[in-house]
Amino acid sequence: MSQQPFAGRAADLIDNQLAGNADIGSGPWEQAAEDCVLARINSLRLIGGVPRHKAPLDGQARLERLRGLLQLWANGCTCAVDEDLFADILNRYRP
């Protein structure tokens, strides 16, 4: 699977947020960003998996990490991984 869809989706999310079309703290933006991260996690081959024993992130830290990771992906660094963010999202969405 190509990595370009993730870079493109991340760029769209960042562009919308920077243009003022979406508030970074808004539920729809956060949900779209987490969906993008989940899709990327599903496409990665992580040796040893994601350490799901990590402590949950608070809301502000999660938003900052989402924005930072999406910015990296939008700029072409599609192999960037934030283990704490991945673990937080996986623990909230998967049993």
C-alpha cells in the first residue's frame, strides 16, 4: 500500500486546521486525525507491536501529539512513529 494517502490526508487535516476551517480542539478534527493515525497503524509493520502498557495521554497532550505527527507526515516523514500516541489511541479504540 502506498504511503502517499497518509501524507495527503495528514496534509489536508493540517491545512484545514491552519486555515481556520477546523479548530484543533474540535471533536470532528480530532476524530478525523485519530482515524488517519489508526489507518496508518494498520498499514505499518511494527516489529514487536506497539507497547500498549503506556499511560494514557491527557486531552491537550494528545492533541499536540496528533498535530505534531500529522505535520511530520504532511511534510513527507511518513515513517515517523509516536509510540505514546499510538498506544493511547489503540487502548481507547481497541479492546
